[in-house]
Amino acid sequence: MTPLPSKAEILAFLQDNPEKTHKRDIAKAFGLKGAQRIDLKRMLKELEEEGHVEKKRRSYRDPETLPPVTILLVRAPDADGDLSARPMEWHGEGEEPSVRVLPREGDPALAEGDRILARLTPTPGEEQDYTARMIRRIGHAPTTILGIYRKGSEGGRIMPIDKKADRQWVVSLGHEHGAKDGELVEAEQSGPKGRLGLPKARVTQRLGAPGAPRSVSLIAIHQHGIPHEFPPEVLAEADAAKPAGLSGREDLQHLPLVTIDPADARDRDDAVLARADDAADNPGGHVLWVAIADVAHYVRPGSELDREALKRGNSTYFPDRVVPMLPDRLSGDLCSLHEGVPRAVLAVEIRIREDGSKLSHRFTRGLMKSRASFPYEEVQAAMDGGPSERAAAMMDEVIRPLYAAYDALLAARARRQPLELDLPERQIVLNEAGEVTSVDFKDRLAAHKLIEEFMVLANVCAAETLKEKKTPLLYRVHEEPDPAKLESLREVAEGAGLTLAKGQVLQTKHLNQLLAQAAGKDEAELINMSTLRSMSQAYYGPDNFGHFGLALRNYAHFTSPIRRYSDLIVHRALITAHRWGDDGLSDDQIERMGQIGEQISDTERRSMMAERDTNDRYLAAFMAERVGTELPGRVAGVAKFGLFIKLDGTGADVLIPIRTLGGEFFHYDRESQSLMGSQSGRVMRLGQRAVIKLSEAAADTGGMVGELVSLDEAEVPRGPSHRPGKPPRRKQGAAKKKSAAREKKLTRVRKR
């Protein structure tokens, strides 16, 4: 009779034959028959209890290895375009094994979140633990749900926090992941959506109490998929970085460069200096220095830091936290231009004529030492006659020359006429507990505008230099507005008694003329908002189509490499163009420049949406105490389903559902952005003054709902009061005639 194998021999067999894990495979391998199979079953049971193997159905395998055929979740491509994946199930005690997906010709394109059935091959000694060949794609990433878990007798339900969500999700027993009643959870769809009944979900992550401090931004982070925790290898790479020295750099430490930032700034990536130009060829001119942290020295192409920075694309800013693009060792230390500390920079020296036009510029890779870190308010107070002690000591050498250069650039700006929107930036102020104490609008000081104007000029210099040297880069592109959107803007302007020039090639000066007409009037905010909505969305791309809003032919982002990957690309391009080192653009980045531009344009939009949703939730929490009160505002949006009223003071948007406007039918005109009552003929349009009664403010979704009390000081009937119907035929005909004329006009514009 064949002797029984030892436990060690069984484990060795399972490790060498991961595809033969069934009990009969093990018995056959060792020639076990009859009663010996009972002994084998006992030994396998003991191995399972000891944790050496796990039983899945009738198969046994080492829990520290993956089965030869398994289901994988595809990750996002890395900086080299390679795909990796993670196993959907991992029961080992060690780190989850790494898997690289090797696509074959004919395989479908895979994206992050796809699930595949794959055959694995162990790769001991390699960078990854396994390689995978796809057998078939099982499906795309399941629907992700973020919501409040409500416990029931048999499982529970998830109440989505997305204000656009129209239904709840059922969580079956065993799929709660330990969630408690009232907790914020992340879940995924656990089965197909049926036509009847509520869809099913399984909880994948518990996120704590929804009302806890900092949970508002946490909701947005998870809802929009923003990476917010740095992997250990990224942190290790950042922690290993050392300060750059003077070798290979121009010594700029003698220059009185200063940083000017918000009072609560943690990172300072730009420094400035201006002085009178004493050269004979530039009478009355200025020399301006803009020095930017040399992030490229620390974040090399293809490094772990680089991969993570590209994945994030940019930093994301919330009222209670920042999700940075780079770890704090870089963003808050080595790449931050702290006062009195030598720091590596890429700097541009710009010569400006007396009239503000640029005479020349040159770039250098240098080492600087900031003389002072000023907040905006301190610099402005100094120029307004109330300097602090340290500002007073630097008035003649630093502060006055900065404003003199700025005054010259203002003259050039007036000639160029970039778009002059007047849209105050809202600021949500929190206390230490994370509660909203006030909603204010930030002051726009001359000190803010000074820095902005200097940064714009430095960005222009970077784009011009790289264009001249024929070096690949990412431009910041802002194309001309769509003709249809301009027609809508023209409609809004005409409704407010204003005019927008037509019959000529649109330039920013024409829009500025419209904005000037509206300045000081009740319609000013409406016209500014409508002008902003008519603009195309800016993006990053390797082709230069100019920047319409700034009225510039050549423009690239250069001045914020700590928080924008686009600027890091431009820094590397400058390094390559000037042959300053081996940390410039890689060949792979040059080949993938268009793809990188698309990716970071997407991450920028992702951050904008997350920041907006967070502000909406904070505003709703702030306004919750005002439910039931009447509040003034203005119609800021019109849709088929109702009106949006922007409240005075806070700038909060409140939805007025169309069902609360009376029982009559309302005709929606997209072009003129208006609603017209079928029986009353009452017209509701953008810009009208309104008083609303706030009826709901949901902090978990950020949604606010109200009832319209009055419009342009005229009382509005509420509730079902009129018989539904269509607009009068005469008014329908006029509307159709107007739409047809507008379409004919747009057709002519498109043909030109």
C-alpha cells in the first residue's frame, strides 16, 4: 500500500500544481485509494484549521497564492501605459499580490474598473508576482453608490447622498460589511438592475458619521474618485529626497525675491521681484523676475512620485482640507519657497517697456533665498499707507517697484482687453469643529491682481520660448465661444435692455463692452454669469489654439508645478529645450503628450465638480437654520423642471420645482432661457428679482428647495390653481417663428 504523504508534501504539491487543487487530484497524485482517502480528508481538514490551506467547494489551495484562473479588477494604466490588476478575492495574511495584465492581439481594450477572468502565471523574482492573460471580460466596473445606511430587519437600505439619485438600494443580510445605522457608506451594485423592485448593493467601505467634521469633503472625495492617500512607495520616495544644491544652477540668492500668498498658505511655489531697468535701450522700463519652485528636480519621469502626480493631475481644494498632488515633504517643504531657505527654482527675467509691452525675457535654472513671505493683505496695507514694521523696511527696494511694474502691465492689459468678468469668489468659513460660521465673498485686492498679472506674463514667456525652440509642451487652450451659446447670451442681454455687438468676428473687447453696460445695474451679476456660461471650457493640449479669454496667442501653465501636473510638463520641456539636465521630458511623455493633456483636463474637471459639490453641501448645512424663512435673490437658471434662484449674500442656489408654480402648463424656451405660463402668459426669465420661502435644505446631498413668493415684486400664485394646458396659439406661433429665425441666423454663421 502506498504510504500517506506528509503535510509538507501535500503543501509542496499544491504550490507546484496550483491548477490541481481538488481532493481527487491530490489523491491521484499520491496514489491514494479506499480508506487512505479518508485519512487524506482528515489531513486536509487539519491543514485548513491550521491556516495552511483554504477550502473552496471541494478544492484546497495555499491562501497565500492565487488560483491559476481567477477574477481580476483592472487598475488604471501606469505612466508607461501598462495595465495592472488586483484579485477580486484575497484571503492571505501577506500583502495582496501584484498582477500585470499582458493583452494579446485581438483582446478588447480594457479600462480601469473592468473585471476579467484571467489565467495567471507566477513570476517569482520579477517586479510583479503574476502575469495574467485574459480569458474573457466579465463586465465593466459596477455602479458605485455613496449614501447613508439604514438598518432593517433583514439587511438594510442605502439612501444615496447624490441629489440627482432617484431611488434607494437594498442591502441583503451578509452584505452590510458591518455598517451601522446612520453611517455613511460606499457600496457597489451586487446584481443586475431589474425593472421591478429596488436594485441591490453590497457595502464595500464604512466612512463614519455623515455629520462628523470633515465628512462633507470626504463625501466628495469618494463620490468623484479622487485619490487622497499616498501609497507607501510614493511617500518613501518623497522622504528620501534631499535639498538641491548650487551645482549646475545660477546663484540668485542675492536677489530680494519675495513670496506673496494667502495668509493661510502652506505651500509657496512662486516668488517675484521688480526693479527699474537702467539699460539705455529701455528708458522708464522695468525688470521683472518670476521664480517658480523647481519641482522637476524632485519628481522625475517614470518615478513613483511622477505616476501618482499624473494620476491626481492637480491638487483639490476644499474649505476644510487640501488633497495635494504631491506629498507634504515636497509640497510643504523642499518645493516651497520658505523665507530665508535656499530653494531650487526655474526663473524667468523679463524686461518690460514703460508702456507695459514685453521687450525680452530669458529663463534660468537657479537657486534663490526668499527675503520675506508676505500675505496679500500685508502688502496691500503697506501700499495703502499702513505698512508693518518689516514691510516698511522693504518699501523702496521691493514693494513699490512691484506696483510700478504692475501699473505698466495694466496699460498693456487695457490694450489687449482680456475678458473682464466681475464674479466675486465665495469663501466658506469653518470653525474648529468643522461647522460653517459664515459665507463671505473674498476681497479682490490690487495685491491679488498684481501677482496674477505677473504669473500670466511668465506663462506667456514659457509658451513663447518652447514654441520658438520647437519643444513639445502642453498649452492652456481656451477656444472661441460656440455661436449658439453667443446667441443665447445675446437673448439674455436684449431681455435686460443691453446689446452685444454682432455681424463681426467676436473679440473679448465686444464682451467687455456688454459687461461695461451692465456694470452698476441690477442685471450686472446676471450678465457676468451668462457671459461665463457662454465660454468654451479651457483644456490642456499639445496644439496651440490660443487663449480666447486672456486674448493671448501663446499661453501655457508654468507657475504652479506643486499643484498642477501641466506646469510640471512645461518645466520639463524648458529643461529639455535648454539642456539643463536629464530630468526633462522623456520620450514616452513626448509620444503621449495628447493623452496626458486629456487626462489632466479630466482630473481638473473632476476636482472642480468635487469642490462645487462640497460647497453646496456646506451651504445647505448653513442654510438649514433658515428653513421656513423668506429670502431675496435673483433667477439664475431656468430649466424644464423649474427655476434656480441665487440668494443674495450667500450665493446659494435654491431650486423652485415647476409643480409649485401653479397648475398651469409652462412652455420652456431654451434659447431665451424662460418659462411662459399657458393661461396667465406670465414669463419667468433669467435675472428677475425674486423672493422665495426656503422649504428644504439637505446637508447630505447639498440640495435646497423653495417656493416662489414673488417675482419682480409681483406676488406669484402657488400650488395647483390653474387648469393645465398648452400656451396660447398666438404665443406658440411667435415662439416658433423666433426660434426659426434664430436657427437660420446660426446656419449662416456656421457657413462663414
